[in-house]
Amino acid sequence: MLRLPGPARAAVTPLAVLAPALALLAGCASLEGLESEGKARDVKAPLALWPEYSPAPPRKAENPSARKPVPGIARIPGGSMAAADPLAVLDADIASGGGTPPAPNAVRRPVLHDLTDDGKPDLIMVVDLDPRTSELRVYSVQKQVVTRVLALRGVLAGVELAAGHLVVREPTKDPRYVSVTDYSWDNGALELWDLTLDDARTPQTPSPAPSPAPTLTPGPVP
């Protein structure tokens, strides 16, 4: 049996006595403030109903981004919609689909803005069908032909231009929020780029970062 000298034995003894106490204190410190919240909740995957059913893809007429040349409008070699008569383009487009051209006072002021990223302005128009429902149409010159590149109908809580994108805000069933659809020119079409929810705005809560004022088309449209 190994025996330590007296001084060494005296130095080791206090540590040996303190070790269990330190361990006990450490254990108490680790448990202090912890409370049991009961049994963990079971996490279950959603149960899909009728998983064997899925909708057919949209028909071309149901695709708001389907490109459609506007008949009866002269070609524009320069490629800018600023060279076209906005009302003539709108009327020809609606008539070609069997509709009746709207009254001039139902048409909002046309807006010119480059949405196709070619450096030339495209034409953005809105027709108010009734006090709640509106129709948004966008026209661009594609290979000298005036072409409709977007047509959608809905309740327009707001239409915005941001970083070359067209942003459409529509109300939801919850008045606190609006649905925000972001359209961007991609692969030759004005496609849906993003879909989000945002806080509904009132005249007292405007957009935090308004876009620069777009170029307006001069003319008799009220």
C-alpha cells in the first residue's frame, strides 16, 4: 500500500471531501428552473383526402399569361407601345374575343412601363367592369406585332410597379390581409413570379417604398 507523506496527505484530504459536495451543487444547478410540461405532443402527417384526384392543367384560354396578337392593329417597327392608340388596342382586343368595347369612362388612364426588359415601354390598362370588379390587360410589341401578354379579372386592391415587376394586390376573406401576386417577364412571357400575403393598406398606411412615377400616355382617355 502506497502512503503519502504527511504534507501531501493534508493537501489531498480537503479536495477529496469537497468533490462530492461540488458534484451535488452542479447537479442542483442544472435542474434549477426546469419544469415538466407534460407528455410531448404526437406529430402526425396531414391526411390527404382523395389523393388519386388532381385537376387538369389550365387551358390556354384560362392562362392569364397566354400571349395573343391583337388583330386589326398596325405593326410597330420601333417596338414601343407608345406608338399605339391605347383605346384602339383595348377595343380591338376585347372585340376579337366576342366582347363589347367598354365605355371610355370605364377605362383608367393608360400607363406605359417596360415590363419585358427590352428597354421599350409596354402598355398597362385597366377596365372597371363594375364598382368592385376590374380587368387588367398588358400589351407589348413582339416582333413588331401588338400582343396581349397578360389578362386577368378580379378585385384590384392595388396595382404596383416594382423592379420591373407588375404587382397585383387583391383582397382576401380576412380584411386584414391581401393576396399579392407578382408577375415578371421570364422566357418570353409575363409569368407569375411570386404569390404572398401582405397587410391590407388603407389611405393612412401607404406603401412604405413607393415606386417612381411611370410615364403616362397622353390622350383623351379620362
